[in-house]
Amino acid sequence: MAASRRISFLCAAGALIAAALLFGGGSGDGAVAWIGGAALVVALVACGLAFWGLLPLPGLGREGIAFALLGGGFAVWTGLTVVWSVLPDRSWDYFNRGLAYFAFAVVGAFAGSVLSTRVGAWLLGGLVVVTCLWALAGKAVPALYEDYGRLARLRSPVGYWNALALVMVFGLPIALWAASSRRHSQFVRAGAVVGLYALLIALVLTYSRGGVLAAFVALAGWFALTRRRFESLAALVSGGVPAAVVCGIALLLPGIAQDGQSHSVRVHDGAWFALVFVLGAGAAFAAAWFLHYRPGPERERLLLRAAAGAAIACVLAGVIVVSASGNPLGGSASVGSGPSRLGESSLNNRWGWWKEAWHGFAGEPLGGTGAGSFEIVHRKFRDSAVDVLETHDLPLQFASETGIVGLALWVGAMGAALLGAWRALGRLDGDEREAALALGLVVPAFLVHGLLDYDWDFVALAGPLLFVIGFLLAAGREPVRVGRHYGWVAAVVLVAWAGLYSIAAPRIAAARVDDAYSHIERGQLGQAASSAKSAHSLNPLSIAALQAWASVEEDAGKLARARELYAQAVDLQPLNWASWYQLGLYDREVLGHCAVARRELIRARQLDPHNSQVLTALGMPCI
């Protein structure tokens, strides 16, 4: 029975993490529906079996209970912000994200109660390396990812270079653990060095400065806390030196490193990159296999101090070089997408976005403007035509969107997660402790990177993070048998139904909106009306369904009813420029109400002063 539970949770956790990493679909909400829905099903089935008396509940301890209350409270609070949100449909989507991520934590806790930390580390580390190899394969074989011809920065399969860089960082401490563990065979340790080598190359090819910073944090944490510093240093050198050589060659190949390259150039340079990569992998494996130098204790300490000094010197040199390139708070200065960006200091528009988020927080300090609503705040306060959905800073994002209450809940949950990861090191020993350390460094790496990006929007990042948190909170603790409780089983069934409906409804509604416009194009107005009404019923918080419905009524000649629907969209989201813009266009181009339309378009311009569509509409004559 115990073996079957371990296999079941291993397979379920592996499937969920693999789906998140390989099929997460970037920052969109589509993947959250099916990956998050699957995580919710697994989590609630496990809870249901536990309350039916067939499974033990994970033992969590005080920090685990604190995380459950604070993390669950944060997810619920994001849902409550729908009530006052300036973008309620987006807030609903953000609540669904929180629900899905919390389900990952629950699955992680159940897995941590039955699996060893070594198994957990192999699971996550193996899937990160698979993700890494798939990303690099797109460079070697252009047919696997044609968009590299437009923009060369490594990003597949996660969809965003900075997010992929953080995934690679998740794997670095795990690779060092696998390469330094005395329980592993020589072949396994050498293979782990090759994995480390691949992770470093992929990290560099993302050109992600935030990823490099997170890597320094993860590596520093590993070397500060591991009991195998010299073995880890040897592994890092064995993998890092060939990786540096391969990266140097890759950056000289236009088809690998430069934007706007033709398919033929990418095929040619991809073949060379593949050859160099394989040769470098062989060199890393050979170095790990044949080099077994082990100095005495005094010399080992000397070498470690020298390595630490060299690392500090490299960091200081990098800081000096980056600082010399200009003021990082230098307004709206943009950074190029090529390798030279690694030496740039500009925050790449972030400083302006952070000030906009602060405006949002200052206006609504208690509850924020609504989860996921930064787009509205950004459009109102921006000083350029650059569009962005999030602040690129998680604490500021949650302060602006969920207020001081939401920020406090999230910070408290992350604090409990860090404490849980730290205490897991005290409960475990030997190789289990080292594996727990490798897993635990996922949390500070995510938090540091989150100061510069919008990592909560990626199931490929937040899913594995929450799984690791739940896993470590339960690792090394005795599971708890609770017996059969029919009331709790009924509650689990109710939560399952409500949660799955909440996750699915907005996605089905979006599909019905698309169906409505397709029916309009084919002249099938009855079916279009049915699809639009169904979409509005499923997602009454979205203006897209109302506008699709209004288009149907307009084509049917019911102009007054169409205007009512456009006005209803304005009432639903009065601070959204798009609702005013569509109403203004309708009043001007269909009804010919020029004065009214101009007032509506001016209101849209007030909400988004740099919107080219609105400015163009205002500049056109009304006939």
C-alpha cells in the first residue's frame, strides 16, 4: 500500500510539473485552465481519500499551518478583490491562478509526506534538464522553433526568456547536489555535471540579467549551506569551463545569437552549435569522470577561500562594469535584445512601471485596484506607448493590485515557506538534507527574481515553486491519520465543483465569444446571439461578451439594444479605456451622435492618453 501511494504521487507530481514546464504556454491564462484544473483534481482527490480514511494527511508543523492559512488567504483575497476591481474579469483569472498554485502546494505536501527529498530533487531536476535540452534543441534544429529567426533570445518552451532563465536556475543547485553526492555512482555524478553544463549554457543564451542575479543567489546559498563544498566546486568547474567555451562560440554564430537571421543561416549555425555542444558535453563528462583530486583539509579550505575570493571579485567587477554603463533608474531607457544587454544597467522601463504601481497603491492602499488590474493603472499613468500587463516586481504588483492586506498575506506565506525550507534542513541529515537544500533554494531564487519580473503569471514558475514549498513543509514529518469524516468529504466535493467551474467558466466564455464573431462573419446571427449570451452568462465580469452581443444586435438592426449593451460594458468597467472607446466608435460611426461620441472618446483618452487608436479616432472627422 505504501509503495503504491509513493508511485501514485510520483507519477501525478511528475505529470503536473512536466505539463507546467513544457506546456505552460507563457503568461497566458489558457494553460492555467487545464494544468491548474488537473492540479486541483489531484489535490482534492488526495484530500478526499484522506478524509475517507484511506490516506494519511501530511504533517505540516506550525510553519506549514501558517503557510496554508496565509497562502490560502491570499488566494481568497485575490478573489474578493473582484468586488471592487477596475478589471474584474482579470481579477477572476488571477483568483483562478492562486487556486491552481495552491493546489500545487497541496500536491507537493502529499508527495513530501511519502517521498524522500532525494526523489523530489531527482523529479524536479530531471524535468528541468529535459526543459533545458528542449530549449537548446530549438537552436540546433531551427524547425523546432522557427521564431528564433525573428528574436534570438532562448525562451522555448516556457515562452519568455526571463522565465526560462529562472527555470534553469531552479536546476543549478539540484545538479550540484547530484554531482557531489557520495551516494551516487561515478557515472551518475558525471552525468549530473553534464546537466549542469547544459543549464549554464541555456541560462546565458536567454541573455537574462535577472536570471544571472538569481543564479548567483542560488549558487551562493548552496555553497554557504552545503556540507560538500569542495565536491560542488569541482563539479561547477568541470561543467562551467566547457560551458563558457561553448557559450563563447555560440555568441559568435549569427544564427544562434543574433536577431533577424534567415532559416538557412540558422540551419548552418545550428549544426555547428550542436557539434560544439556535444563536444563540450563530452569534455564536461570526461572532466567529472577522470579528475578526482582531493586535497588535505588545510589545502581544501585554502582552495575554497580562493574560489570564494575569485567569485566575489567577479561579482564586484560585474557590478563596476554594469554601473559604468549608466544609471539603472535612467527613466525609460530601453535595452536591446542581443548579448550586449548582459552588460547594461538600465532597468528597461521598469522604474516607470514601478512608479505607476506606486500610484495605484497610493490611491487604493487597503484593497488595491483589483488582482491583475495593473494594465488599467499603467495605461492611465504611462508616459510612452509601451504596453505592459504587470509591474515586473511582485511585491509592488501585489501592493498595487491587492493592497496592504494582500501584500501582507503573500509576504507572510513566503516567509512561512522560507522558514519551512530552513527547518527541513534541521529535520533531515546526510544526503536527504543536501537534497532538501537543493530544493529549498528554489524559493529564494524565485523571490529575488520576482523583484524584477512578473513570475506569478507563469505556471512554469509558480507551479514548481508551490510544489517545492508544500513538499518541504511535509518532508521528514510523520503523516497524520484522521479517520473517516463525511462532512469534510462533502466539503471537498463542493470545493472541487466550485473550483473547477471557476477555472473553466472564463475559458469557455472566451471560446464562446470567438464563436459568436465567427457566426457573425457567416451571417448566422441566431447562433451568434446564442454564443454571445452564453459567454456573458458564463463570465458576467467580461466586457468582451457584451461587446460581441452588441455586434450581433447591430447586425440584426437592433441599434438601440446594441447601444444598451455597449453602455452596459462601460458601467461594468468604467475605468477601462476599451469600453469607452467601443461605445464612442458606435455612437459616432453607427448612430452619428458626434458630440456624445466625442465626449466618450475623450474619456477613453483620459484613461489612456498614449493610445494611438483613441488618438486616431479623435482626429477623424465625424460624418
